[in-house]
Amino acid sequence: MVVLLLVMESYTHKRIHDMLVTAKRPVFVADERLDGDSLGSSLAVADYLKSRGVRVPVFVSEPVPAKYRFLPNVNLCTTDEAIFDDVSIDLLVTFDCSDAAFVSRLHARVPSRPPIVNIDHHATNSRYGQVNQVVTDSPATAEVVHRFFRENHIVPSRDAATCLMTGICFDTTVFSNDATNQRAFDAASDLLIGGARIQEVIRNMYQNRSVNMLRIWGAALERLRRHPEKGVVATFITRADMEGAGVTDDEVDGLSNFLNLVTDADVLFVFRETVDGSVKASMRSTGPDVSLVAKAMGGGGHRKAAGFTVPFGSAVCDDAGCWQLVERALVVLES
Ligand SMILES: [Mn+2]
């Protein structure tokens, strides 16, 4: 069974390569929730196509956060949805996108309805593409792309190797979380030998926390509570915290990974109020499958790292100093 899966994986990598090199006007799509993995994996393949003389646009649904602007080929990223109106587009390739609804909305804009190649590692991916390379035991989409290069006997450039290393470092929290497996180390050692600039990756991703942002982490640490029956640990970040400190959303993203590394909790929730009046929940687990919770709440992710959004929610502190997530005056989770 395992051998059969590996043969399938290898065959699919070759098929994807054929489609990529024959496409005249491919467009890449990074996950709607942009991160080091969706960017790193898409830009690495874009680097390969660039070496073959094809400049491929990488669609991103938000401007690339400052901490990823060091990535090679980042200038290929565009937030302009009008690129999908181009009748000559003959291939869409999605990276780290588990959300079929997001992809189908973009695909519906392309007049020729081109085939979709879906490269991902999320268990919640519905395999919406004509070709699906969804490897759920892979630590990162960047690792799947690393195998794509290896299976097709392509040596990634130093730039492409740095992009892939970014994806792997991001999704494994630099080889420290539960997604870290043999595939992660195997790919990373190969990429290091191939000249990936890992120090640059780590410095840009983790060693640039501003004092203002750390003060928000401080407030969140202060609010950490363990649920007396469920044992779940939760904390909250409000809009007032963020606006008071002048900190952007992507800057606070690392908090759940950091807490996951240092707490003894089996399940951890970080609730964060967003600009549009909803609350984003980010979950980490060392045991129970939190992707089931995410799915039930309309979100997605992995067994050990998942998230969802509660529309019209807010984080409220009661008279006893207990923080709660309140949704339309309905208490969802008591801290
Ligand atoms: Mn990923």
C-alpha cells in the first residue's frame, strides 16, 4: 500500500511537470491565508519556470507581509484579481490551498476554465483539482514541491532552495512542532546542501519582533487561562491591543506557535479580534485532532494546527477578570 502511494506520488509529480512545461500562460495561486509555506512553495516553482524563460504571476489575496519580502522572486506576486480575466490562461496551480471555495471563485473568472493542479498537504483538502498532489503526511507544501524537483531530476537554484526552506521552517516552526518528521529533515538537509540560506530565513521570520508586538504577547500571556473541565488553554487578543500598539495582524501570528512550544497544554486556543468585527481562532494540539473542531466551525487545517473564524464575535472580559469569546451575545467558550 505504501509502495503504491509512493509510485502514485512519483507519477503525479511527472504529470505536473509535463503540464507546467507545456503551459503557455500558467498562473499560480497561493493560499488565501498567506504564509511562509504557500509563498515559499509557489515562488520556488516560479523560480524554476523563470529559469525556463516563463514569467508566472503568483496571485496572493493580500499584500506580502514585510517579513516575507526577502524571498527571492517575491516581485512575481500580485494582488490584482483582474489577471484571471485573461483568456489565454491555460493552467492554474494552487499551493497550500485547502479551501476549494476560494480556488473555484478565482477559477470561475478565467474565461477558458483551465485545468487546476492542486499541490497541498492539508488533510482537509477536498482534492478539487484535475490533478491533485495532496500529501497529508508531508510537513509542508514546500516539502511536496521539493519532491517534485527531485522526482523530475531538477536541481533547485539557491533561490528556490531558500524559498522551500522558508516553507518547511514555517510549517514546522523551525523543526520544533509535531508536523516535523523525517520528510522535513530529509528535505531540509538536501536544501542546505543545495545552498538554501537558512540563517536568512530564520532571521526574517522569527528574529524581527518589535517591542510593541512583544507587549501584545505579554497581554496575551497575562490572559492565559486553563478551562477547569476541558483542560483547554485559551487566550485573547483584542483590537484595542493591536490598535493601541500599532501592530499588524501578521505580526501577531507567531503567538500560537510560540505558546504551543512552551506550554504543557494538550490543546491551545488563541482568539484574536479582526478588523472586520469577527474573531479568528487559532488552535494547536499535541493530542486531539483540532482539524475536526475547525471543520465543524467552518474552518480548516491539520490535526495539530487548525483555525476558524467566528463572525460577529468579540473578546470580552467579565467582572471577575475572566475572558470569554462572545458571539451574538452567546457564550461559546468560557475561559
Ligand atoms: Mn502548509
